[in-house]
Amino acid sequence: MSALSEHRPLSVLGTLRQAIVSAADDVTRSIWPKQEDSWLTLAELQLTRRGTRFGAPVIVAAAFAVTQACAQWVDWNTRMTWWLAVAVTTLVLHVAGMRLEKQPVDTLAEIRARASWQTSFGIVFLVVWCSMGAWLWVPGAEINHMLLALFLAASLAGAVTLGAAHPAGVVAVIVIHAAFLLVPLSFSRLPLDHTLAGLAVAFAALMSAQAVVIHSSIRKMLTLEHERSDLVESLRLAKQESDRERQRATVAGRTKSQFLSNMNHELRTPMNAILGFSELIMQKAFGGAIDKYAEYAEIIHQSGRNLLRLIDDMLDLAKIEGGKLGLRESEVDVSRLLTEIRDENESKASEAHLSLVKKVPPGLPNVLADERALRQILANLISNALKFTPAGGCVTLFAQLEDDGRLAFGVDDTGIGMADEDQVQAFERFGGGRHDVTSADKGTGLGLAIVKGFAEAHDGEVRLESSLGAGTRVIVLMPAERLIERAARQTA
């Protein structure tokens, strides 16, 4: 029994200590919040400010009413001095508060500054307002003392209700009101004043409990509102992302269907040529016309090469997307590579009535890269350029050093170009821009995707500069770290 009785006081003291520590932490947080609590402090400040924003005229009128109520005991000059102090302080703080509201509160430092200033304004006003308990106090006048106690008690009740949202502010309200209530009454020699002092202590304790209850309710409300806002924002962002994904899926589905249609044409055309012409040769359809058979064999060979190129493209793209592309790096002479690509495509350019030129400055450094990959990049770029440049146009193979030390090479043409909205998808799988709209030779839409994949495998990037009807320039940029200067080669 004795152990139980000893345990209960300790439990009460522990609960009281915990409550005091929690209240102190809450007051500190309301003035100097951490990042995770900044939203709560700001919401409390805004709610408190909304309740007092337009209270200045009421305060000035109420202060004048207090002076009139005390006119029987306090002279005119004393009453007007106190009233003017309250009126001026109230108006100055009102203007300062309006200016403070216009200051941004986007960062933690700005929220802390708002909390400090708003709490300071409240303390200054409370000291001036509650000073009625000392300024208008007349020794020996019991009715005067009762009126002042009544005014301060009513003020305390109203201020607690309006300021309970902000812990630091409501603590200032209770402490300052209690000080101006208790000190004059406690030091008075009148028995009635001592009774009023006891009542003031009880009333202050009651208002403290009321402040805790009101603040707890307000905090729950603000937390629920914050969570609701976060949920609404999350739903909005999720809807936006869903809309973007749906749009991407729609575009992907459309481009995939277009790719399959183009692929069907690309696969069937060489396969039909191979089967058809090989059947004619097998049946000896032209008797002893050997030249004719040789011509058909060349067509079969070319169709087989086209089919092999298409399969290689698909395999390369699969490796790129699967992250299984292996590079066989060696020192590559980009100028020589451009010359070889130009020579290989010279006949195609002539047949299409296009001029094919090469622009490379002297002394261009070599690059550490996979030569087959660079050759594939240039082959795809020049194939597109020749395909989509009208007769009489020009296709240029170029290479140069950029100001940032990177090596830039690529293909520039005077072809039909691409619209701005189509350039976004140009390097995507099955993209191919909108070239196919104006060309009978649609292509598979894999070329630029492979170019991008090979470039990024070398830690490089690809840029596209184009406008509708004004040609296209595709630039492949290789990192400066991959360049091998001639001087370094000679020293080695």
C-alpha cells in the first residue's frame, strides 16, 4: 500500500514535468521552428494574424472606454496619457504588421523572422495595454481595483481565445496579464485585493488550461488541413504524370504501328527480290543470257545486303536498349573515316543528283572509339540525308573541334528538314520525325535511335538542328577526354 502511495506522487510529478517540457518545446518551436515544423509555425502565425488584423480601431475605442470608467478616481492627464500610449502603439504596430505580412515567407529563415517579429509586436502591445493595472491604479480605491481586475480578466479571456493558435504568443498573453493583475493586488493592504489576487491566480490557471485545449484543437485542425493539401497536391501531380504517360503511350503506340508497317515493307521488299529473282535464275528463264542472270544476281546480292543491314540495325538497337553494347575501342582517324564514307556514297549521291562534300580542318585529332560504331553513325546519318534531300541539293560531311575541347562531327544537308514539334521524337525508337510523310522511301525509324545510342555509349551526345524546308544538321559530340592529339601520338 505504501509503495503504491509513493508511486502515485512520482507519477503525477513525472506527468507534470513531461507536460512542462512539452509546452516549452512547443513554445520554442513556435518561434524557432525546424524545417519539418516550419509549415505548422507559419500556419499558426497566419491564423493568429487573421484574428487580430482589423482589431486596431476596437482596441483604441476600448482603451478610451476604460479611461472613462476610471474617471471617478484618475485625473484627465493620467488617463489621456495612457490612452494615447495605447492608441499610438496600436496604430504603429498595425502598420508594422501589415508591412510584415507583405514580406515573403518561403524559406525557413524567413518563417523564423516572421515568428520573432510577430511575437515581439504582441509582447509590446500587451505590455502597453496591460499597463492599465499600474497606470490607472489608485491606492485605497477598492472599486477602482475591482474594475481594473475585471478589465484585465476580460482582456485575458479574449486574448487567449484569439491567440491560442500560436504557443509563444499565448504564453506572453497569460504571463503579462497575470503580472499586471497579481503584482498590484498582492502588494495592496486591502483584504479585498488579496481575495482578488487569489481569484486572479485561479482565473489565470483556468485560462492556461483553456489555452492548451484550444491550441490542441487548432493544431489537429491545421495538421489535417496540411495533410489534405498534401494529398490534393499529390493527386494533382499524379494526374499530370498519368496524363503525360497516357500521351506517351498513345504516341508510342502510334509510332510503333507506323514502325511495324514500315518494317513490313522494309523486310518484304528485299525478301521478295531475293525469292523472285533467284527463282528466275533457278528456272533458267532467260536460257543462255548470262548477262541477265548476272544482273539478277547483283540485285539479289544488294537485297541481301539491305536485309542484313536492317537486321544489324535491329540487333544493335536491342543491345543498346539492353545495356549490352560492347565497344572495341581503338584510335580512329575521323578525317579518314569521313573520306571513306563519302567515297562509298558518291555513286548514290550522283544518281540522286546531289553534291556530296567533306569539310574537315587540318590537324584534326584522332579519337579513341569503336570504329564500327562511328562508321554506323555516319552511315545512318548520310543515308537519311541522301534520302530526304531533293535533287540539286547538297550533303556535307563535317568534323571540327568545339570551343569546349570536344570533337564534333556529323552530316549537314539542304533537305526538307523537320518541324520543331517532330524533333522531340526524332531520336526515340521508331521515331523518325516526319520525313516519311514526304518520301516514298519511309525507312524503319531506327537510324537516329542507333546514332544516339552509339554516341551515348562513348559518353557523347547528339544534337539536331533543323527547320521545316531548311535542311537538317545532326552533330555528334565526343568528349575531350577521348581525343588523341597528334603531338602525343608522335611522342609515343
